[in-house]
Amino acid sequence: MSPDTTPGPVRPGTLRKIRIWWGGWPKGQLAFLAIFALLTVLLIHNVVDTMARIGIMPGFTFLYSSANFEIGESVIPFQAGDSYLRAIFAGLLNTLKVSLLGCGLATVFGVAIGVAGLSSNLLLSKLIRCYVEVIRNTPLLLQLFFWISLAKALPAPRQATLLLGSVFLTNRGVYLPSLWLEGGALGLAGSLVAGAAAIAALLIIAQRIRPLNRRTATVIVVATLVTTIVAVAISGARPVVELPALSGFNIRGGLNLSPEFAALLTGLVVKFAALIAEIVRAGIQSVGAGQWEAARALGLHNGHIIRLIVLPQALRVITPLTTSSYLDLTKDSSLAVAIGFPDLVSIINTTANTTGQSMEALMILIGTFLTINISLSALMNTYNSRMAMRGMSR
Amino acid sequence: MNTSSRPRSLRGRAGRLSSRLWQGLFGTRYNTIVTIVIAFLLGQIVLPLIRWAVLDATFTGTSDACARDGACWAFVGAKLRFILFAFYPPELQWRPLLVIVALAALLVASAVPRFWGWKLLAAWPASVAFCWLLLEGAFTATPIPSNQWGGLPVTLFVWAVCFAAATPIAVLLALGRRSRLGGLRTFSIAYIEAMRGTPMVGILYIAMLIVPMALPESLSVDKMLRAMIMITLFWSAYIAEVIRAGLQAIPRGQAEAATALGLSYWRVQQLIVLPQALRIVIPGMVNLAIGFLLATSLLAVIGIFDLLNAARASAADPVWLGFYNEAYLVVATVYFAICFGASRYSRWLEQRLAEGMRR
């Protein structure tokens, strides 16, 4: 130790810090980890051996060879002969598409159903309880089988069931009116980026100045809308609404969701809306009745009580649970493989079967899901700790 | 809220109930409107459903009798054996039936707090071994390979075995995650997070595709056992997280006090921490078990004939083709009965344990 002029205990060095962190029983731990690592190496060695015996080269080069299968539907164009890498990417995009839409819709319906479940109307609240119990106590796979058989049993396009004037339910999928911007894809992308940037910038500024209130929120929304509209106008794109319509034996125009996609999305939304409804109910009920009464006694009206008293406290219960619901939804979207929607798992399975590179394919699968899960939960944890702290400091 | 529009002549419990019902349905103008709208919408769904399930339904006869639009309950009568036992040899049907009875008895016994103790703990591996021998066809000339097992016994068996086997691993993982040993803690965290981040379908694919390649050639393990091993490892991560919550609820001072008395780490855990922590987490474990029972239906993805897959296969019979809705309704009822019962039980238990705490 070098002589230290400042009084007080010497700070531990790096090695010492590691030793403290590693804790007691150092050799035992090391031995345990070594045995585990050895076992893993042995198993992987066995796999590689088996692969060599059936004539498959381990490694990821197969990703660049051409995949000789079609994908039923895909966000990016894909045809047989494209590389496996592209196929897997297409599958990933399908998974993300159904998960994101599912999370959004499940949240909207779940919150609505959860709040409606607290209604004083007996029929409404009992009906919602029945729905929640039935959905929670039957397997998701069974529900998906039911939805897909329902989707396949819908009438042919000519006799399609029509909802709300322009939503067609047919055995070839669901047709919805579509809204998109025509002309200048670059302009569209640019306007979206501009809009997002405006939101981000204003949010940051607003956070710096004072906590978000209604006026700043309005300013942010209006500014974002104006930025987006101006960007769209400059780029020369114009919005087009297209309604699906019957022509001949098929329906043309609009947005077509395949039966598999529609069934998967419906199944996930129905299931997770029920779970989120339960979470919302529990969250709101966790705020004691005394708080409502006290707020009323102070002269606040219902809207203010919910916004200022109940929601900030309920959200602290709701947020972490909803986050784990989102993660579960993303994982459960993998059941797509059982009803024939080409999601990531389904394409990984096809890849493993056609190339024999099952270890690599599954490594990609697990790596992808871990990345999605860990990044999403990290994001939500950050948000969550902010919510909790803001609640504490007040 | 207190303005009851019911006549006062109604007295007693029935009167109070009906007045509450009246209040809840038609108490205010808003309530009346909501009730009428919902009743109308409900009628749109329920009336055709009753028509399908009862009025237009066929209850007996062969598949030819089921030509009408309604449900075909004759199908259920004819295929119930297959839905419950799948491809198990019909003449040995008493075996899976006995397995169902044994596992049901075990589960019911486990649900009674009075029986909680070492005997029950020992009964679990014993019953599981008994069921395994029974299904495998022990004591008879011809062993029955596991690819002929199916239906409800498989669902219950996989569920019970994997849950029971995963729990001890989960206790170790939970202790590891909370221990002061950095190496073990990191290992536990990595294991738990990796398992929880992977979808169960992926785990089943590993069991089906990778495990046979990873094991030496001489060692061939059948698909059912491989799936069960991987599911056990998978579920242990989930159970570990629930147990960790229980461990966190025990004040650190207790373990410190016990250590100060000279008890070793394992004695402290065994005598002080775990008995309290495990008691706290029982309702959480029951909820987890419900989720696991529902998750066993994923075995269908790798071609094991559990209850759900057996039901699906029953409607693929050329003689009784396409009665999927009836088959799904039957298994949905079975799943619902078990899980709803279990969730009610969990709520009851939670209240009981809370009372015990308060005393």
C-alpha cells in the first residue's frame, strides 16, 4: 500500500471488489460453474458430432442459401428462392406486426372492459366477469383453434357478412377500409420522422419546464399534428381512403387481413384484453374508497378525482403487470405456428426442417425473443421507476 | 344510491336480494338504458347459440343423423372415449382411468391444508411413479409405448410431474438469486431470465429437435420424457420467481438472528426462512399451476396427444368428420372446470392464510 495523505479507510481495489462481489465459498462456486460450462460444451459437441454424421455443416452460412418455400403473407416482398435470412426477417416482421397490434388493441379493449366491469349495472359487470373467467380458464391454443375454425367457416366473398357498411367478413379473410398516403414514400417517411421528432423535442422541453399538464399536452399534440401535416403537404403526398368492394367473385380494395392473421390477432386480443381488464380493475380498486370520499369532500369533481387522485396511484399497480402482459403476448404470438400464420417460430421451424440446421435456427429464435423481451422490459422498467419516483416525490 | 323503487312489502333475505337486483339493473335511468342495450345484444348472441346447442341439436344416432344445422352431441357420445384417452389400447382403458383417479385424489389431498406435511410430500413422487408404471403397462406382458398415451391422463400427468419436479429446482434457483455468492447469483439470474424470455413453443422444439442430437447415440429417450424434462427446466424459472417474492417477504432480521444463534446457512433456510416463505407463496403457486395446466395444451405442437390434441384428432375421424366445435366445447368444459375450481380455491386459501397472519 502506498502511503495515503488523506485520513480514513483505504478504498478497496478492483480485485478486492470482485472478490467481495463473488462472496464466500469461492472455489465451490467456480467448480459449479465449471461443471455447468463443461456440460454445455459436451452437449454442443454431441450436437455438432451428430450433425457431422448426417452430413450437415454447423454454422450460419445456410442463411445465405436460397429458401425454397413460399410465405403465406409478409410485410416485405418474399418469394421462393430468396435467402433464408430474408425469410426469417419476414417472419420476425410478422411476429412484430401481430404483437404490436395485439398489445395496442388489447390495451384499448382491456382498459375499457376493466372500467366497465366496475359499473354499478349488475348485468354489465356480471357479463364481464363471465367473459374474464371463461377466457382465463381455457387454453389460449383452444381459443385460437376456435377462432381459426370460425374464420374458415365464414361465407364466401359473394355472401360476405357486412359490418358497419364496409367491413367484409369472408372465408378469405377480413376486408377493412384502408387509409394511406399516396405519392412520395420518402415524403411520408420524412413526415413521420418530423412528427416523431416534434413530439420528442416538445416532451423533453415540457419535462424540463414543469410537469405535464393539460395545456402543455395540448400544445404538444397540436404542434405534432401541424408539423406532420406541413411535412405531408410539402412532400406532395395526399391521403387516400379506399373502401373494399365486391367485384366479380372476390373483394377488391381496402386492407385485407388473412384468416390466419385475423384469427391470431382476435385470439390474442380477446385473451389479453381479459387479462388487462383484470389488472385495471385491481389497480383501480387498490385505491381506497376513503381517497374518493376525501377528494369529494375537497370539492373535486369525478374527472379530476380520476385524473389527479386515482390514476396516478392505480398506474403504479397497473404498469408493471401490464408490461409483463405485453411480454406474454409477444411470446404467445408464437402459437401462430399451430394455426398456420407464418410468424418467426413457424418460419424457424420450416427452416430447421428443410436445412437440418435446427440448432442454429433455434439459437436465432431464442436470441430474438430474448432481445425483444429484455429490451422491452428494460424500457418499461425505466418508465416504471419514473412513475414510482414521481409519485413518491409529491 | 339509496332510492329504492321497490315496494316495502318484500321482507327478509329474498327481498333484499331482489331489491339489490332491481337497483343494479333498473336503479337509475342510466342503468336501465345499459341493461336494455346489453340484454338486446346478448339476445343476438345467446338465442342463436341456444338454437344451435339445444333446439336444432342431434343427441343420439350416427353421423348421418347429424346432417342438420345444430350441434351434434351424438358425436361426443361416440368419441368421448377417444377424447379422454386417445390411442391408448381400449381393452386396457382402466389404467388411464385409474391414473386420472389417482392424480385427482392427490391434487384434492394437496388442497386440504390439514394434510400439508411430510407424508403428503412423500406421496407426490410415489403417486407419480405409480402412474408412470400404470401407463407404461407394468405388470402385463406388453409394455405400452408413450406414443400411444393420450388424452386427459397425459395432460394431468405431464402437469403434475413437471410441476412437482420443477419446484425443488425452483427453490434452489430462488435461493441462488438472493444469495450473496456473486457467481451463483449471476448464474441464477441468467437462467431465470433466459427461460422466461423464451416462448414455451421454442422450449418444446428444443426437446424435439436438439435434445436427441445432444444425447449420446446409445441413449435414446422418448419424446414424452424429453418434453417433460425440458418443461420441468422451463417451469422451474417461473416458480423460482414466485418463490423469490415469498423469500423477500421474510424480514432479513430473522435469518440474521438465526445465523447469530450459530445455525448454518442451510439450517437457517430449512428451519426459519423456507417454511414461512413457502406458506406465503402457495396462492401464487396455485395460480401458476393453473397457467401451467393450460400451457400443457402446447404439447399438441410437437405432436403429443394431450387432451386438446386428442379432441382435435377426434374430429378428424373420417366417420365423424368436422365436428370441431363440439369437441372443443367438451375440452373447454374440462379445462374450465379444473381451472375455475382451482382459482376459487386459491382465493379461499389466500383469505384463510391472511386470517392466520392476522391472528
